[in-house]
Amino acid sequence: FLEKVWGKTNSKIYGPNAGEDYLDNELRFSLLCQAALEAPRVLNLNSSEYFSGPYGENVLFIANDW
């Protein structure tokens, strides 16, 4: 769904060439992080007889920088 923002870059995720960053990497990765946090609230990621639909507000995220 993030392709709609920039379209396909037809290149590497971090930059067009090895060792070279995109000029807007800060924006790209900020948007990626924001989308990752919003996705469980809006996407139907769970389906069972007890629960179906977006996770909603009571979600715990464990994140690291690896």
C-alpha cells in the first residue's frame, strides 16, 4: 500500500545504488514506521469465531532497532 505514495523505485530499499541513500530516506522510513503502526488498526489481520476485524486500540507493539 505504500507504493501508492512513491510508486515502485525499481531499486534497492535503502538507495538507488549500494552505499548511496535516497535523498528522502528520513521521510520514507518515517512513513514506513507510521504505516506499520497503523496497519493493525485498519487491516483485518485476525479471524476466529471469537474475533474478526482490525485489532483496534488495545495493541501492544514490541519494537527494536535490529
